[in-house]
Amino acid sequence: MSLVILRYAIIAAESNAVLKLKFQKLHATVINTVNATNAIDFLFQEGVLGQQEMRTLLMPEDPRKQCRDLLALLHTSENPQTFVKLYLAIKNESHLQWLIDRVDQCDVTSLLQQMYTSEPTSMSFD
């Protein structure tokens, strides 16, 4: 793998991790404002959700439950672009520009410090 591709992969993974923390911090706001059906369609189109996941998520009639279920599923996803794609799904909704602004302005410095200081390292100092 070339160094450029490796750097891009690291930046993308870090961007996804930061967005994951931001969406977690704004969880209640997202649930109350995002049209989950539109996000589900976009995430399926982008390959973040599979066909079965899409069908399951489209079942609840309560929009807030649907959005809550979507976020819960995304937080367990191993796709390295999950939250980048969720960000793009929301950005596609012009009436939610204020939410994109909130995500962009969300400070996660303390959460990032916790994340990086609490992760076990595999370094050995023998």
C-alpha cells in the first residue's frame, strides 16, 4: 500500500471516529430532527446498510424510534465510513444545514482525549 493511500485511510478513520463522537454527543437532537427514512435510503445507496438492515429499519412507524434504531445500528457498524456517510446524508437535506453547522461546531476534544488515553496500547517497554 502506498504511503499516500495509507495516510488517506488514517485520516478517513480519524474523521469517522470524530464524527461518531459528535453524533453521539448530539444524539437527542438528531433523533428529533432527522428524517430517518431519507438517511436510510442514502446509507443503503452508499453501501453502509445492507438490504436486510434497510428493511428492518423501515418497519417502525414511529419516526423517532426509527432514527434511534438507525443510530444504534450505525454505532455498532464496522464500516470505516459510516459516520462520514451519515454526515453526507444529513447534508443532502437543505433544511438541516443548521444541524450540519452544529455537528461542525461540536467540541469533542475532551471525548477524544478520553478515547485515546483509555485505549490499551500494544507497546512493550521491555
